[in-house]
Amino acid sequence: MFLRNPFAGAFGFDIGDLSLKLAQLEKKSGLFGRPDSFNVKTLRAIDLPPGIIVNGEIEQPELARKKILFLLGKEGGKFQTIKTPWVVANLPEPKSFLKLIEINTESEIPTMEDILYQAEKHLPYDLEDTYLDWQIINRDKKNQITRILIGAVPKVISDSYTYLLESVGLQPIALEVEALTLARALITAGKEYHKEARAILDLGATRSCLIIYDHNTLQFSMNMEFSGELINTALVQELKISYAEAERFKIKHGLTHVKTSPRYLTIMTRLANKLSTDIAKSLSFYHDRFPNPNPITHITMAGGVANLSNLDDFLSRKLKISTHPGNAWKNLLPNEAITTEKRAHGLVAASVIGLALHASQKPW
């Protein structure tokens, strides 16, 4: 008996400080043991003016609402209308918390009281003001330890995102921590990593984070003080150029020498050095504080800033770990060759692709 998907047409929706992105997929079942693939039915994005959403908080909900209606094709006439109400959306990384914890208990499945008690020791928020979700990852029967991945977000943040989506006629099936969406897009589906770990470095316009993937699950995520906006601000202030010029410089030159502006590379190198130092500290924290950590053998980069030329080679040399932009399309089109241009576009869309995969595979 085949069950009809009650959320047919569900799509992924990424809400950022400076952009909105939408992705809708069509699933193609794999034949003769081949993996499923997905056609991209819709992939669209618009910029948000600064100040509408700040550090993940919706400061101007009415303006945000109008922008969402425009992207959905319900106003403005630019986009074809998205007719389904079902959506899987993200929760802002700076306002969410993700960590793998261990619970020592004789029972095969820990009680809710056990989980809440242990989770409260790790949460940066008061439990009564937090929505908490968890997933049992595995159990060490010999030592009677259950490993559980917990995700948390302040109720006020989650409620504001839910209300915003509902106000434009959408029905959220799930709100997901951003680290999970990135891992779904960038970690090869079905692949097991033995005695090695992976990291995802998401370098965005207004914020960045480092995500650790080990023992075939996410371990934790940590925010990084690095972003495209931080780079632009430094260039504007120190080179005395306009914001538009700083953006053009950054995109065109990345971490390379510019004859007409000798100080440019000095500024970029200083910022990249700070990033590499923060990454190294986070990796040391993981290896010192988490049980049985495997060595991280590769760092996968995502986000628009990951496209900057020479940044991956710079980080690889500094960290002594292979660090390169990822392929956000690989779990959609596992057997298709991806052009350089499409791969670069995928870095910007990695989060919404992960959300769309959630919406298409099993949204409930």
C-alpha cells in the first residue's frame, strides 16, 4: 500500500538577515538500486534591505511579510505563484543551539525527565523559555550511555518565525536549525566516515559558523566572527572607498594582491588569519571536550564568502587540513557533473537546498 504524501509540493524557505531564498524539488526515484535524485523545480532569491531582520531577529515584520509575498509570487508579478502552503523553514544560527550529549541510564530509552535534566546543563537559555527537540543517535550498551542530539531555540524567536510564515498563508511543517540543513546538503548521503570527521564552514553575508560532523552525526556548531559584511566594513574604513567598491574588490580579488591597492591584501590576510585562529580554537575545543573525537580530515566550505579566490588554499595552509568549497548539489544530482558556475551558485544556496531536501524526502 502506498501512502500519499499529505504535504505534496512542500518547499524549503531560507530566511536570512539580507536575503530570502526559496527552493522546491521534484523527486525522481532511483531505478535498479540507484539513489534517488531531484529535479530543481523552483530556485529563487531576493535581497532584503538591512534592518528588516537583524542577527536573526525580525525587527520589521510588515516589511518582511511584503518581501515574502513578493518571493512567493503573490505580489509584484515577477515570480510564478507558489500554490502549496507547506514549507520547511530555517531557524537563525545565532539564536539556535545544537549539541550531542550523553545520558547514563540503565533503560534502553531515556525518559523525558532524564533528557530535560541533562539538556538543561548544556543549554545557553532557560529551559522554560526554550523549545527543545532531540533525537536518539545511538546507545553504548556496555557502558549504558545513550547519545542524543539536542536542538534548542528561544520560544520568542521560533514563535516570531512561525507567525511571520502563517501571516502570508504558509503552513510550517518544520522549523530546522541551520546546521542540520547545511549538513543535509553538504555531507554525502549514505556515506559512513570511519576514524575520521568532517567540518562544515559556512561563511555568510552577515554571520558564519563551524559545524562538526563525527561518528556519522552532528556534534555541535559554533559561531565565527567573520562575514562578508565584516570584510566590506574593514575595506571601507581602511581603504576609504565606498561600500559598492569594497564589494567589487572583495568579489574580484579575494585573497590576492591588487597592484592599485597594496593595502588590500594586508587587510584581507589579517581577517583571514583571525578566522583561521578561531577555527583552530573551535577544533581544539571539540577534541578536548567531546568523547572519542576523530581527526577532522576535511573542512567543507559553504556560503557566498566561500567563493572568494584563494581563501580555501589560505585556510588549508594555516590549519593543515584540506579546506575547499563543497558541492551543494551532490545529494540532489548524485550522478551529474556540476559546472564550476553552478557549484559556486550552490554555495550560496546550500541552506535552502538542505531545507528543500527535507521538504521533499520526508517532511513530517
